[in-house]
Amino acid sequence: MAAMPVHIQRRLALFLTFAMLAIALLVVRIAWIQFGEGQQLSAKVRDQLKESRVLQSPRGTIYDRGGRELAVSNMAKSLYADPREVKDIDATAGLLAPVLGVSPADIKARLMVDGSFIWLKRTLEPEQAKRVEALIKDYHLSGLDFVEESKRYYPNDSLAAHVLGFVGTDDVGLEGIEMVLDKTIKGQEIKQVINTDSYGTPIFNSIFSFIPKKQGRSVYLTIDSTIQYIVEKALDNAMAHTGAKAATIIVMQPKTGEILAMASRPTYNPNQFYNYSPAEWKNRAVSIVYEPGSTFKAVVAAAALQEGKVRPNERFIDKGYVEVSGRRIKNWSDESYGEVSFTDIIKNSINTGFVEIGMRLGAAKLTNYVRAFGFGKATGIGLAGEEEGILFDPKDMRDSDLATMSIGQSIAVTPLQMITAISAIANDGVLLKPRIIREYRNADGTLAESFEPVVVRQVISPETAHTLTTLLEKVVSEGGGQKAKVKGYRFAGKTGTAEKLKSNGIGYESGHYIASFAGFGPVEDPQVAALIVIDDPAGMYYGGEIAAPVFNEIMSQIMRYLAIRPQDDGTLLPPAKPADAKEQLPHAGPTSEGPPPVVPPGQVLVPALNGKTIRETGDELHRLGLTFVPVGTGTAVKQNISPNTPVKPGTEVIVYFEPK
């Protein structure tokens, strides 16, 4: 056998040397990976086989002042899919679409994404979830599963919607208290790790293995849900009777600054907020400005009385108009009242008299009082979108500007500013900061923080406030606000009618008006103040004709609800009681069957209310002329007066509600 050539031997030796060196290096590398970087690389692989999701525990509950639930969070099922596991996308989309309320094309598009996890629909209603579960079982649908998430519910539907606001899908407050207090109400946020396979597909049994249970703080509002219901019912009636485009009512406790009710129309249901426009979400009580008209004259009168520029019995000559800087200002009635007292000027809302009073005060002095009453600056109530209003700079005011300001024109205010100023008159001249939040409570029910009345300033003296209250009472008892009278009670107030500003704030909309009434009482010890603003009514537009009756409707019921005793010629009478005012236990339904009872003349039968919602119950009792007092939320389970009991109209029917 011939010997291998030397040059071949050298090449082979060189190759074997390099091969042995490569093997040696590979062994060293493997050893380093195993012993040097092993733990780090193992952790990296584990991380690559995991995904994370953020979980949100339920939000805190929002209650009214009496502990009735206004907004609650419940656990709801959310449907997700692993597109890689779905065998028949078209069939799956076709089956799910009618149940989820979305188009098959939308579901199909979601299922065709390149990923291992996709939401199909968040927070399903219980009935929806049951139907989807049945589809998965009956049709053996693969790649679908559920996880429980927190969902916000508003058990009273549209009641206090503009105050409460609503929550979006990702548990973010988007309007109202839900938005302003989002960080306070929001529950605990925890990142959950999900195990996946090597392709990134979630292992379903590991998804969301627990839900964080720590809720956010609960909020107690100053709102009284019964008064809120009374106000909203009256607001709906006013909208129907006047044909108005919008309206707002605020009820305040003048001695504490607490808002007892706040409502606007148009309204919306926060459970389906997505079906409404942003204009319907708008809380008009704080986020619109309007010319107040004659209701503002109460502020002008307060300034003049405090400064000693006028006396109640001082005499004036009214010739029906006054000219200032070449501008003629007439009385609203186009009438001349001749010789009148200042009391008559307030009682009959005579423009010429207020122009003269305003000129006596001067631009700087009047503006100082207007600002002292809280106009021209946000109240700081803590609701989103609060406007500041529009005031003149006294340096830029002409005499004609002063004159129009004196009758509530050429300025713009919010409804909340107006009711806050009226409440200051009722509160011995002390301006309070309006409040809508009473306290916060922790998840375990312990008190976290409470809020007390906040005094802003003493605007006028108690003596001036009492004098003005007497004058404003005459507006209701003898003047233009007589339709606001509440039988058995003494109320003070002021009507208002003003042309409507254009949306850009420049000029007026011809033929369009805002009617209003602001008042408080009982005058001997004011407990409640209210403002009614009716925007752009059809037909009659005077505040004394269409806003004052709404005040009467509301206060008649609130006085009874608050058990404030009426007066008759100064003599206190016992509180009104139902016709059968015995000690009664709540009733869940009819106690016996038989022929219908005989209804005495002037009385009505209490209906059976078991199983009805709050709104259904309220509608039925209101139709019968009965006063509705709800307790709890959900559906009716008991009532304090047995069904088919004859009672007089106006009788209180207390109905107890419980969740289904």
C-alpha cells in the first residue's frame, strides 16, 4: 500500500486539530451555559411562556345620603378567544353575533388576528353569558372561554345620571362623580401572570386564576334619592307641558350647602350611555351659562339694602321705561305703575326701579357684591365641566351695561351659582360652598373622610337678609310668583324671564327665552332652596307662569317628605298623615281576595306594587296622586299600606325594594 502523500497528511492533521479545538470550545460553551448562565436562561424561557393581564377589583359603591345604592359593581363574565384554537371561524362568528349584539364580520375580523388572546366582548349581561355557554357546549366551539370582571350598574337607571356619570369598559370613569373621583372609587389593580405554551397560546386553566377583592372606597353623596325622584318627575312633567328644549332643577339645603337633588333634561341612562350623545351627558346645572333675568334682582336688592341705598318703603315714580346712554329699558309688562314703593318694585319685578337702584350703587360696588355672592367664579363643588360665568370688568362698563346688569341681563351665570346665592340670602347672608360629597368609607365600612359645611364669606348682614326675605315672600304671596305658593307654608322667591343667549355668547336668539324661579322656605326657618330653569319653552315663557308651578309641585312633596309641619295663620299644625294612619307593617301584596272595595268619594285605592321597579312604582303612584317614598333598590317587595286600601290623594306610600 502506497504511503499517503505528506501534504495530505498535513492537511488531515490540521483538520483534526481544528475539529478537536471546535469540539473543545463547544464543550466549554455548553458547560458555561449549563453552569454559568443556566438559571438566567431558564428564567427567560419561563418568561417567554407567560403573558400578563391587568385585573381590576370592583369599584366602591356610590350611595345617597341615606345609604341607598346609586351605583354598584358586580362581577360579570367577559368572553375571550384564542384565534389559533378556533376551528371554524365563520361558523363561530355566525353563532356568536346575534347573542353578543355585534356583526358576524366584526367577530370574524377579531378571530383572524395573529395572536393568542383577543377579547370578543367585555362584561356580558348574565343572560348573554348563559346563552354563549350553551353555544359553546352544544356546538363544541373551541378556543373560547370566560373571565370574570367588574361591571358597573346603576340600579335606578337615569336617576341622578348627570351627577353620577358612568364608567367605560376598562373601568375608567368618564363622566360625573365616576370621573372626578375615579382614583378614589377605583378598586385595586393587580397584574396577573398567564401560562402559555411554546407558541404563546394561553393555557386556559391558568388564565386569571384569581380576582383581586379589595374594593375602592365607597362614596356617600349629599343627594337624597327620594327628593331626586320628586325633582325628576316634576322635571319630566315640565318638559311635557312646556315643550322646552332643556331644563334644570337644583335643590339645596341652605344651612349646609348640601345638594339634595340635581337634575337636567335631556337625560340618559348610564347603563347604556353609549346610546346617547355627549350633549345628553352634559350636566347643565354646572356646565351651561345663561342670563338669569329677574331672579338676579334678588342679588341687586341685597346689595342696595346692605349699602343703605334704598329702604323697603321708599317711594319711586315709574313711567314704564327709563333711558340710559341712549338705550330705552322698559318693564317686562310694558306697563307704567306710577308711584310705587321699593317693596312693590320687588313684588312686581319692575325694571325701571331696579335700574335706578343699580345706578345708585355704581358699577364697581354692584360688581363687588355680585362677586361676593359667588358669581364669576366656579363654586368648586367638584363636578366636571363647571363654568365660571361671565361678568363685566367695572372699568369697561358703560351706564347702559350697569342698567342691564341691574335687571339680570348682560351677565351669564350657572344654575349652581344662582341657587348658591339664593341660599346665602336664606342662610342669614352667609355664603356656603355647595357640596355634593358627604363622606368616603373604606371597603370594610369604616369612615375614611367626612366633609363639613364650608363658609365662604358673610355677604350681607343677617338683618339685611331678613329684610330681603320678607320682601321676597311678598313676591310669592302677592306678586308675580303666586303660582309657587305652597298651601300651609310661607316661601320666598323670585321669578325670572330672559332672552336666550346665542351659543357663541354674542347677541340673543330672537323669540327664544329662559324662564326660571328661585325660592326657599319655610321663611321662618329655611330648610330647602330650589331653582328651576326652563330653557326655550314653546308658547308661554314667563317664569311666573311656567317655572313657579314646578316649584310648587316640588316643594309640596318635599315638605311632606321632610315632615316639616305646615302653618295656618301662624298656628302650627300636626304633620299630614295617611287617611288610615294606624301603626302598619309593610305588606308584600293583597291580603285577601274578594269583591273590589268601595272607594269613598275623593279617595283612591293603593295599588299592589310587588315586583315593580322604582320607576314603574313611581309612575303608578304619581298617576294616582300619591306620594312615593322608596327605600332600597331593585324591585318592590313590601309596601307600608296594603293594596286596595282607600286613601286620600297625597298620602305617602313607602315602598321597600330589594335587588333581584
